[in-house]
Amino acid sequence: MTDSLEEYLYTIYVLSENNDGARVTDIANKMEVTKASTNSALNSLKEQGLINYEKYKNISLTKEGIVRAKYIERRHKLFRKFLKDIIKTDPHLVEQETERLAHCISCHTAAKLEKFIEEYMAEIEK
């Protein structure tokens, strides 16, 4: 899955948390992209079995889509914590940098970073 498709999946997950799914317009607006590129991405996600998508209806995640989106959310939280609490990145940059970093590392590296953060936080709390 491409970084771009991951971001679409994560956006659907976030938008769906408070209602019965997401709409194409809401996804496009949140990601600041066109409806045409949103529809193209949605078709790809549907082909991969990650979303339920029919034109003019709310988009929802499949069980596999939820699993993948939760993993993406975990990476976002990991980088947000690293940037904000450990290296003290400028608060105005944290979200922007989190979005970039969350999609550019392997699962292996993310797991190692997560372990490092846990150990670091435990050490400073002593």
C-alpha cells in the first residue's frame, strides 16, 4: 500500500470515529485533495478489501481496514509522542511532521522506536 493510500485509510478512520462513516467530500476537504483523486483512492482501497464504498453512500472500513487503520494510528501516536515529549519539536510542527514520518518507516523500525520510547520514558520517570 502506498503512503497516499495509507493516509486516505487513516483519514476515513478518523472521520468515521464519530459517525456512520465518511463522505467523499469530507475526505477530500480534510486531505486538501480533489474529489476525483479521492474517488480514485477509494476505488483502490475497495479493491484491496479495506473499505465498503458505493457512490453517494458513506464509506466505512472493513474489519481488515480497521486493523490497518489502527496500526497507522499507532504509528501516528508513536511519532507524535517522540516529537512532542522526547525531542521537544516546535508544537506548530508536530502534526505536520507526524504525518510525514508515520508513513516512511518499516514495521520493524517502528517497533524498535516504540521500544526505545517506552524505555526512555520509564528511565526519565525514575
